[in-house]
Amino acid sequence: MNQFYTATKSIVIILSLCILSIFYSACNKSRDNDYNPAEVSHFGFDSFPKFKEYAFYIDNFGNQIYNKDSFPFQSDVDSLFPSITTLSTNDKITIDGEAWKDKGIRDWSTGGPFELVNHSEDGTYTKTYQVYVNIHQVDPDSMRSKEIAGQYPAYEGQQKLLQVGDYLHCFYINSQDKSLVHYQSGDAMQWSAAAAAKGLEGEILVASLCAYQDSFYVINKSGAMFASSDFIQWNKTSQAYKVIDLHGELRGRKHLSNNALIGIVEASDGTWQFARYEQSWTLGDVVPADFPISEYASVQSTTVTDVDFIVITTGLTRDSAYAQSTWSSMDGLYWARISNNESNDLLLRGACMFYYDSNLYLLGGANENGAYKELYISENHGINWKLAESRKQLKAITTPLTNAQIISDENYIYVFGGNEGSDKKIWQAWLNRMLFKQK
């Protein structure tokens, strides 16, 4: 009985599989013979070199075709013909109701939507898309700027702005009692006075204030150096040399050197020499007579091989003459003259310098002819300078700017104060393309 049941069951299973196989084959045959998809597989302006690199995304669910990366600002698209590839077609492709023909020129300047309809090879199916040709509506390389809410501290003379963690710290010297004044802010909008500094002596050079390791350092006009971990309690450090200037911290090269505080000291023979400080000073080259000593612009950055470097330009020399060169160093001991500031427009004091969008910028400053608000640009790290074109000038800054401080990040530039402290404003600036969002 069991054998009979088993045999019967096997026959039923085999017959069922045969029926399913026939049914599946018939379905496939019907599909192969009857279904001709009408979807578009490619859309673009391949015949035009300016636009052929821009890919158009085909959304078969949302029935849209568009370029995620917009064409450049003011692109001329009023006489273009598209390249269109379909999965099948009976050559009845229309764009806004007009028959599309290969190399048929159309005006795309409105941006769309343009209605593209394709009919399948057998004419049974149609597919309709909304086509968008996206073009940047603003110049991506124009600089926008605006004054932002908030009131910067009314500092006197020179100032120094440090960013430590999530806080900004503004320092200046009180003109009455020569004390170091300190304001801090967590959002750059609201500023509060910090506790008075203790332990400092003599006339403090606020421009020298900088961070190194987990401490902060500043010098006075007599060459003494002071250290603090909190900006409040300062301690005089024991030094073998008179310290002339501090440029800040440079990170060491991996496996080759340590982080160091770099600056200028007066050696025992009276010469001024470049130097780097770890636990003591190591001396380098003698400082050239035309090297900037005060009121210069400086910025630190990193090479593509992750090596820190510092650039210094403009300012005044030891003899109070206007410095005429741009300098750079990767270790603080040896400085290279990377350019001469050929234009008299760059004989300045109180200018500020910053990196943004891989370019070096110089803003404001003053000389015996007056003060300025113009922006200069160097596309090769300070070797050559030129006046930035009008579309990149910070138009929200309407008055000359000296002794401002700048912080920049990937997207924005922030300008703090200026005009020797009389301007308590904060400005924000940005290149349009830094904020473009893909569709």
C-alpha cells in the first residue's frame, strides 16, 4: 500500500512540474514577443564638449530626467540638441509635443520642465518624463558677504583672536593700565569679560599671544616670555635668550621632529635669529634685515603631504620700514623668501591673511597713504599676489579695515573687528559654490 501511495505521489509531482514548466515557458514567450519597454536609457548633450561631461540622471520611478551637477552660470543652452537612447522605440519621440529628430536643435534656456514622450517599438507602451536642464543661477565664484548679529568687544589698538575648542578668545591691551583684557564667546555673538590676568609684567605684546601644546604663551617688550594654562594665571618662563617675537606652533614631521613653538630670539652676540622652542630654544638662521617683525599678516596651513608651514607677509621690519617680501617656513629655523611684493599696494601694516578654497587672501591694512578694505588673492601660496576681481571683494565691508582678525573654515570666512578697534562688527563671507546643493 505504501509503495503504491509513494508511486502515485511521485507521478503527481512530476506532472505538476511539467505543467508549471509549460506555463512558465508560455509566459516567457509571451513576454519576449509582446513586451517592448519604452524607457529612456540615456539622455545628454554628448555632441557639445562644454556639456558632455555632465551626466543626466534618469529616474524611471519619478519619471524625471535631470543633471545633478548644474551647468555653469550663464551657460548658453538656447541651441542644443540632445542625445537620446531608449530600450525600444518606434521613432515616435516627442519633446513638448514636437517630434524629436537626431540633431534637432532646441532652446533649453528656461530650464524646464520639458515633456519627453517615447513610444515602444510596437507602439503599445509609452513613457513620459519631465526633463530639467539645471543651470547655476548665481555666479559660483562670486563672494557674498554680510554683517551678522552680535557685537564684538571694543578693543583698543591691536587685538589677537584665538580659537580654543568651542570657544573664541579676544585679547587686547588696556590703554590706561596696560593690562591684558580678555573676552570669550561660545557662539561669536555674545561676549563676556573673563577674569583678569595675573602674573604678567611689563608691556605685553598682544600680537605674540599663541598656543603651544596645552599652554598659551605671550611675551613682553623686554623679551620675557610668560606661560599659562587658562589665560588667567601667567608664569614667567626661564629663558636663555631675549624673545623678540612668537609665530605660533608648528606640528612636527612624523618620526622626524616634535611639535615646536617658533619665533625669533636675540642670541648672546646680539644678533636676531629664528628659533624653535620645545623645552629650550634651538637657534636657526640670522633674521634678515627686511623680515617682518611687527604688524605683519601670518597664516598657518598644511601641505598635501601633511607638513605644517607658516606664511608671513606685509608688516614692519626691525627698522620700522614696510616689509617688501613674503616668507614661508616649515620648521621655524629656516625661512624662504618666496616672493617680493612688487606692488606698492602691498606695503602695508595691520592687514590680515587667511586660506580659503585653497587660495591665500590678504585683506585690508594701512600705510602712510591711508587705510584700505580691498582683498588680494594669491593662487600659489603667496608667491604672486593680485587684487581680487570685483566679484570676490567683500562688499559688506564698506570702510577701511586694519588690525582685524579672521577665522575661516571649509565654507565660511568670519571677519572680526578692525579699524584699530573702533569697529565692533562681525562679517561673514562665502563663495557661492561652497554652498551649492545638488538636486
